[in-house]
Amino acid sequence: MSSNNISPVNPLPPVVVALFLMIVGIEAVFSLGARGILGGADAVGWRLEAVQRYAFSAEIFDWMRSNGRWPAEHVIRFLSYAFIHVSFMQAVFAGVMVLALGKMVGEVFSQFAVLAVFVLSAVIGALAYGLLVDSRVPLIGAFPGAYGLIGAFTYLLWLRLGQLGEQQARAFSLIGFLMGIQLVFGLLFGSQPDWIADIGGFVTGFAMSVFVSPGGWRRMRDRMRHR
């Protein structure tokens, strides 16, 4: 194969493109419906209906735990909330985060591993929200899953810095910067407790990467043997 045919840009992993299209596509339906372009008069309430049916609710989670009942229509909320957003701009921002971080992580991880990180980070983020937050505000948005990808990227950077003999704490600069921004916005405009879900997603993504990254399980096994 001629070197002239080799693209200088690595293609996006299909699973990352699929996640982006789901996030932006669902939002496009809501936005078009709200403007009366799609679905007629009833479409104006599509977003609110989706929030009621698919957002993660700490109150519903408490009810399920108290009664020992886990109906599928509510269990699905642990993941479905990640594909519903407050506005078009929020959805686009979340989608771009998934696209950018998914590309960087997907250059090292398998597609299945990338999807697993996003999904489990979203689920654990919702679980953290349900256990630690006493709020009636529903949790929506892809950010806990995106923060899981930040966790995976941080792990890869942490490994790389270790190989270079540099200070590995620098790998946490990105998450520190993002949390700093959230703190500033919280002080200026009032904070929402959904940052707990973001942190839960980040920790999950970082921890999962120890096992799902290429050679990750072998590295962990070798370290345990050396101890």
C-alpha cells in the first residue's frame, strides 16, 4: 500500500461515533419538536416526558431500595438518563466531550472497553448520586459517562508519565481544572449536586482502566505478585 494513501488523522472509533450520534440525535428530535418542526403540537412536551420516564431519580431509587423492588422501567434510568439533556447546547457540549475523549481513549482501548467505560461510569455516577444526594432534582446528561472517559484518559497519561520518569500527579491536571471550573460556576450561579455523579464517573473510568486497558490485568497481577 502506498504511503500516500495513509491518512494522517486516525479515524474515530465507530462506538464513539455511535454514542455521539445518539446524544446529538435524541437532542435534535427534542429541539425540532419544541419548535413545531417535528411531531406536531404534542412534540413540545417530548423533553419533559422523557425526563419523567427516563431521568435518574434519587427518590425513585430510594423507593426501590426501601421496597426491595427493581422494575425494569426504573432500573433502566441508571443509563437512560445519560441521553437526555436540558438544552441543545448542553447536549452538544457533552457530545463533543465524548467524541474528543473517546477518540483519545479509543486509540489505545478496544471499542468494547471504551463502551464499557462510558456505560459503567454513567451507571456508577447515578448510583453515587442516588446514595449521596438528597435532592428531588433528577439527574440527566452524558457528563458522568464523559467523565469516565476522562478517568480513562487520565490513567493512560498517568502510565505514560510513569514510563518517562516524570511526576505522575500531573495526569490529574485535567480533572482538577474541570472541577475548578465547576466550583467557580457554582459560586457564581449556584451549584447543583450532579457534580457528585461526575466524580463517580471519573473514579469509575480510572479504576476500570486498570483492568480493561491493553495489558492492564497483567500489570495488576504482576504488581500483586511482587507484593
